[in-house]
Amino acid sequence: MALLALPFPVIDPVLIEIGPIAIRWYALAYIGGFLFGWWLAKRLVATDRLWPGGKAPFAPAVIDDAIVWAALCGILGGRLAFVFVYNLDYYLAHPAAVLAVWEGGMAFHGGIVGAVVGLLIFARRNSLPLLPLIDLAAVVAPIGIALGRLANFIKPELWGRVADVPWAIIFPGAGPEPRHPSQIYQALTEGLLLFIVLLLIARSGGLKRPGLVAGCFGIGYGLARSFGELFRQPDPQLGFLFAGATMGQLLSVPLVAVGLWLVLRARRLPA
């Protein structure tokens, strides 16, 4: 047990409240990730030298609609996965709470599936190549992840396991023991670090091999998430599962496998 622990920096989860309208940090995380992703994806599409043959496969204006499909389907997929995989018993007893997304409760692995399905529908409706759209989504997604993890810290929720490190924090609602600020670990690894790596890959020719950046995202996020789960307190309704792994680690296995397949497939394509 740590002899010293940092106090939790209490931050009101509601940034602004005007009458019945409350703007929460949690909502701002999604809005910020959406706006930054939209801006960066358009910049990447507008840079022809990054794409095969020196020309992007679609106009920057395509991103305006594509990101809406990815975001809405991603939120839907993330919420449904959280309800059915992480907390089904609770939502069966409280069905109205399924719609209360402002209270938190998203499963990122489900969000990935939802976003891919949304982009698949969009690509087919508009006769566009799917993999370049997914590559763009992969580059910008980690920023939303980072902001979301910071929102988890502010709330606070999804705190870490009991720790004796000097920077351990006593979280409100988590008992008297100091704990790892695992939300910050995940914001830095799944978010900031992964974003920097993927952006460098994209800007150094990765977008010329469709699926390469998306594959690197699958591998990178899966490994970073599995690492972060070593410090994060398992969900109380699930606990530790097969061989002591958490649900987040188990769901990352197929993500890494698909990522490896995409990378191997992309490497056989001409640059």
C-alpha cells in the first residue's frame, strides 16, 4: 500500500449547465473527437501524394457524409456491445437506461464493429472503395479514444487496480485504497501514442497500401488495450474471465488477428 497518494482532482463532470440543459465532459469528448477526425481526414484526402498513383480515391467532400455514418453507427455499436456483453442483466432489469448514453457506458470494440459497418454501407451506397475509408477512420480514431479516456477520469469511472506507485490516486466511490489512474495510461497509449504512430505510417506511404493503416490500428489498439487492462480494475459484474484475462483483453485477440491479416494482405500490394 502506498504511504502517500494523490488526491483526486475533483472536476465537475458537467462543464456548463443552463436550466435543464447540461453540457458534460463526456459529450464534449465525442464532439471533440468527431470534429478533429473530420478535419484531419479531409486534410489527408486532400494530400494526393499520400495515395496510390498520386491521387486520392475520392474527393475530400466525401468525408462530410462518411464520418457521420461512422460516428453514428460507431456509437450505436459501442452502446449495444456494452449492453449485451458487459451489463446485460442490469439493462434487462432497467430497459429505459439503454438510451441514457449521457451517463456513460460504451464498449469500444463494439464501436469499431459499428463504425466499420457504417462505412461499409456508405461505401456500397456510393460505389466507393471501403479500405481507404477504414484507413482514414483508423488514423483519426485514437484522438477520440484519448478524449474519451480523459472523460472517464473526470467522471470518474473505469479506475485502476489498487497500487503502491507514488502517483496512485484515491478515487471517489472506489474505496479508501490508492489506485492506478488507468484512464490516463489508456489515454496516452491507446490514444496519443497510437495516433502519433498511425499518422506517421499514413504520411510515410501507408495509405498507398489499402488496409495497412487499418491493420496497424487493429494490432496497436489491441496490444495497447491489453496492456492497459493489466492496471485497470475489471468490470465488477464480469471480473476476471478465461485464464485470468479481462473482457477487454479477450475482445482484443480477434482485433489483433484481423489487424495482422490486413497488414499481411496490404504488404503484398504494390506501393
